[in-house]
Amino acid sequence: MNLSELHTNQEAIIVKVKGFGAFRKRITEMGFVKGKKVKVVKNAPLKDPIEYEIMDYKVSLRRSEAALVEVISKEEAKKLTSSPFTGTISDEVLRESAIDRTKTINIALVGNPNCGKTTLFNYVSGAKEHVGNYSGVTIDLKEGKFEHNGYSIHIVDLPGTYSLSAYSPEELFVRKHIIEETPDIIINVIDASNLERNLLLTTQLIDMDVKVVASLNMYDELKKKGDTFKHDELGKMLGIPFVPTVSSKRKGIDKLFDKAIEVYEDSSIKHRRVSIHYGTTLEKALHKLQEEVFPHYDLPKNISPRYIALKMLEQDKDFCSNLLNNGQYEELKNRNKGIIKRVENELGDDCETLITDAKYGFIAGALKQTYKEAPVTRIRKSEIVDTFITHKLFGFPIFFFFMWLMFQSTFSLGQYPMDWIEQGVGALMSMLDKAMTAGPFKDLLIDGIINGMGGVIVFLPNILILFFFISFMEDTGYMARAAFIMDKLMHKMGLHGKSFIPLIMGFGCNVPAIMATRTIEDKNNRLITMLVNPFMSCSARLPVYILFIGAFFPEHSGTILFGIYGLGILLAIIVAKLFRKFLFREKDVPFVMELPPYRMPTLRSTMRHMWNKGAQYLKKVGGIIMMASIIIWFLNNFPRNAEYTQNYDQKINELQQKIDHLPSHTELNPTQLRLQNEMRANMNNLQTMKQLEKQKASYIGRIGQFIEPSIRPLGFDWKMGVSILSGVAAKEVVVSTMAVIYHSGINDSEGEELGLIKNLQDATDDQGNPSFTPLVIFSFLIFILVYFPCIGVIATISRESGSWKWAVFTIFYTTGLAWLLSFIVYQGGSLLFY
């Protein structure tokens, strides 16, 4: 808890003092240091300031200042101690609890995109976050805990950012976290193979006057190039310890956190606090703001005054507007303008550019003394590969070949385990059917839960293969190249080159893909990318595609699947162009994106990402899909007492009796054999008609027949309509719904129960015509591709856009477009081919 939260006469022991610069120095000189006891004497009449007693004398602090002192009270100590206390806690026990609390260190990982932060985080915390070789993988903070040398470390992985300015959501997010959460230590993860660019962020952390330890990650790549780097000397110059690490190989990690503990305990004597010198003119302006202007204003105490002054000179609107909560800000801004004007008149450039130039000058000077490139300039492997991958002639064919290969492999490689799972589900259903007595529970378990969930889980191998390819392309750095070669085309179609990666991520799941649009700086581009992202066929739609393509077009499965995904991309481009023209003002935003070096991902990392996604799929199967299967089974089987147009049971029994009176199968003559087959076919027809009438009379049949008029022009019957309706929750539920509805319970000539694929192939309408013609199937697949994205996507669009307006708009425009496209396909195809 904070010192400001204590009540009158309450005592506590100081754990740590936050804040920076002059405030921290003043308050520690007053006795507010770790391990000292402090007591609240009284509050002012207006509750601010507060009088405290420490080291036998009284001192007054404002509530905002007291909030920067972390303490532990006796009440908290009672909760933390392992042995129960019946009386009062002594000061010695309270101090011991405070010491234990100081053994907890809050660390934040900060660094450029693609520097290896998340790999480091995964290793130390045991987390399994995805590590991608391009910007924008970590789109939110991730938290973890671990023990190291007797310390409990709480670590946070922040989004990758190139600076702490206000040009992107990531930059704002990271800066806000550092200021508001005040981590004890910042571990600045630096790509050792690209020092100059990475060190810009380091200089900004120096300006913030926070405790920093630098992780020189991927140090093996620097050594491989033959470069020499005196990182200890650079650390002394910057006042920051540098520790070489190779996170992917678990090298240097223990030393890194040993150094972090050393800096936390202020026991490092080799490093001192430094300030970057910005030149005489800028330094005068900074001094004037800090010494002459700031004392007249109530500025935050948890931010370094020098950092505030720098942000004032840079005219960082987002930062400066939150400094003061009263009318003083306009007065401060006006005084600041005069100082800025004098600087810019004297130096002939704007302050922000001057400060950035000074930082790079400082970095260049420091590296000149400590870093030396190898004398032989080597051609990087990445440059050799890029001559083909990003070539103006070869780039597109290579990209489309990789996409086709991914979808073809999803079918061809996934078919074998898919068959094994299907056989296993069938064997389980058969075993339970023989072992259990007849009744509603048996029907629910076999026909509802196992049949519904089994119809979805059978596609797990295909999901895993798809994610393996996506993960491999992300980890190698190919995704960034794909965005590079697609930028010009996407720009012409109304999208930004950076939109390409969130769109491709949509092949896995639209929810994180929409969250990944945060890397797009321009708001209009970001909104357009969000709104068209649902056209990217997520893995939830894949089971529907595989079911119908595998059932009706097995010879061309990979090509058709590739075509469906391609259609989604084409629709995204067309709709984006329309949105750009009619909804959003045209704005040309430059394409700035890092092309990281190619890296061969470890099999462990790729397999872990693949399995994590597979586990999410299984979790969905065990949750929402199981519940949906139960609900669909109930709606499909109740009410029990259906009124039939004829006595099916009597007719079936009569046919069965006639069959029983025939001689055994081996003794039948050709005429009797033909008669027996006809009677069995009639029995199956009667069972099918009975099942159809029963379903129509059920609750789900009534719902389906209610919506059927609206979907009949698309070629859909009521069963398909109900499946579409259930897919609003999650697209996998479309398959589980069909598994329940089309579960006929009818056996083939050999007594084996027919599977879902066979039932779909044999499905007929009331007139006996096939329910699924090629035209109906294409119409249905297009509808599944385009219509209402799942609830999770709608909620994410609302959150990321900041308004429910765009979420509701997405519901209506996607569903309306799906209906229109399916109508054109079915009705147009009917006119042309029938």
C-alpha cells in the first residue's frame, strides 16, 4: 500500500520510495528511506497535506507526494506472516515483513519490435506467448512471475516500440505504463545487431531518469559478423549496465537478472546517473523551465522534471495536456512557447528535430569509441534471399505459391489423422451405444455431445497444420516481406501496406488480428483494416470449408480452399476501396516498416505456437461447442410427441416381417434378392421421411422454417439456415449443428451407421432432390465466408475502435453482403446452368 492510504495514528514501515530527481533526493534526506517506521499524526482540514512522524520529528507531505512512498502496515504484515498472531505485531516483525516486501521487484521489458523481448519473457516466466519476427506481435502487456536468487520478480512484457514519443498506440501505451506503474527496473532489450537504431529508445529512458539495465540480445549475431563492441565502456558512458544475452539459446539470462537485482539494491558502484547534453542553447532552455518556470506550478512528482521539460520543448500534446488538471496549463503553455521560439530562432529548426538530432549525435559519438565493424563487409544472407523474395517479378508468384502450398498441405497432410480421429469418434459412439440402455440421456450423450463435438474435433489436424505454416512464416520474417511486396497494390486499393499483416493474421483468428491493427498509425487506415478483417477466413471457418469441399470436391480440395481464401482477400480489397471512397477521407500515409533479418525459428517455438492455437481450439470444443451441441440436440429432439402424416412404424415393421420370412441371404434366388434390396431401400426411405417430419415438428425445425423464406432464394433449406444461425456464436458450431441435425441414425447395407459426410451427400429435400448441389454448396460457402463474424470479433471491433457504432455496422454490412453475394451466385448460376 502507499503512505497516502494510511489512517490517522496508523503506523507502517517504508518499503521503497518512488519518484525521480529532486523530489526523491529531498524526501529521502527527510528520513523517508527503506526500513524506517512512519506514523500518521493528522490530516489537514481539507485532507491535504498530511502530517507524519518519522525519526522522532514531524514532517508534512502532500497526498500526491505520499502516494509515491510504498509502505507495509501491521494489518498487511499479519496477512503475510506464516505464523498466526493473537496479539500485536512488534516493530521488529513489521520490519522483517518490510524487508520481505522489498524482495519483490517489478520489472518491465522495453525494446524495439523484433528485438527478442517476448522470447526473453517466455523463458524467465514460463509463459507461452507467440514470438513473431515482425513488428506488432505483442499488442498488450503480458505479466509473469518467477524467483531469482531469493527475490520474487514480477515481470511485464510491454509492446515493442521504437521510441517513447506519441506517434503510435504502442508508444503511448509503454510511456504511460512506465510513468503510472513506476516499475522498479526497466530492462531495455536491445538488438545487438542494430545498435544505433535501438539506442534511441535507450536515450529516452535515460531522460526519464529510471533505473535501466540493458540486455544486449542476439549478441551471437554481432560476434558472428566479426564486429567488436566494448559494451562495458558504453555502459559507463551511459550510466547503464549492459549484459550480453542470447534469449533464444538461454544464454546470459541469469547474469542479466543478477545485474537487475544489483541495480535495484543500489549496490552497483560502476555506473552513475548521466544526462544527455543537448547543446548550449537547448540546455539553457531546459534549465530555465526546470529552475524558473516549473516551481510556480504543481507538476507531477513521479516524473523527472528534466523529462517534463524535454516534452514541453517537443510540444508533445498528449503528454503535456495531462500535466496539470486545472487552468494553469494554458499559462504554462504560453510561457513555454516563448522559450521554444527563442531556441528555434537561434538554431533554425524545430525543437523536436533538434533534440532527436542531438540524441543520434550522442549515440554516434558513444559508438565511435566503443563499436567497430568487421573490416570485411559481408553480404548478408537476408539480402541474398530478398533478391528473390521481394523481386518485382518473382515476389508475387512465390507468395501465392506459399499460400497455395499451405492450403494444399492442410488437406493432403491432414487427411490421415483426420480419418483416424473420425474412426475413433465412431468407435466410441458404437461402444457407448452397445453399453448403455436406451433413453434420453443416451441419446444426448451419443447423438448430441459426442456427435456434435466429434464433428468439430475431427478437424484439429487441419487447424494445427494451418497454424504451423502461419507461425513459420511469421517467425522467419517472411510476413514482413509479404507486406512489403503488397504495399503498392494495397495502397491502390485503399489499404496501407501495414494492413497486410493483420489481414494475414486473420487466417488464424480475427480477434488478435484486429488487435494487431494498433501498429497502423493512421486512424482511418486502422478502422478500414478492422472492418474488412472479418473477410479473412479464420480457423473457425476452416472446418466448414473442409467438410463440404472434402465431401463434394475431394479431387480439387486444395485449389478450391485456396480460391475461397483468395476470394476473402479480394472482397477485403474491394470493400476497403469502397470504404476509402465513401466513408473515410483519402489520406496518403507513408509506408514505414522494418524488414527484419531472416531467422530460422526453432522447432520448439514453432511447435509451441502451433499447439497453443490447437489447445485454444480444443478449449472452445469443450466449452462453447459442447454447450451449443447440447442446445441443438434439445431443440432437435423436443417436443417428443410428433404428429406424423402416416404410420411409419407400422409400415417399417410390415416390411421387416416380409424380409424375415424370406430365406437366408445365401439361399435367395435373383428375384428374391432384388425384392429384398427394394424392401430395404423402402425401409430406409420411410425412416428418412419419419426423421424429416420429426425434425420439422421439433423446436429447431420450427425456427428453421420461420427463417427459411429469407434464405430460400440463396438455395438454402431450413437445416442450413439453423446451422448458419448457430454459427453466430462461433463458426465451428455450424459443423456441430449439422452433425446433430443430419445425424440420421440410419445404417447402410452392412449395418454401419452413416457418417456426417455420407449423410450430407445423401441429403434430399421434400421432393427427393439433392439438398446439396455444387451451386448450393458454393452459395453456402460464400455465405459462411462473408456473414456475421463471431461475437468475439464484434466485441473486439467495438473495443479497438472505441465505439459500438462500427461493431453494429460490421454486423449489418457483412450479413447483408453475404446474402447479396449468395443470391447472385445461386440465382445467376441457376439461370446459366439449369
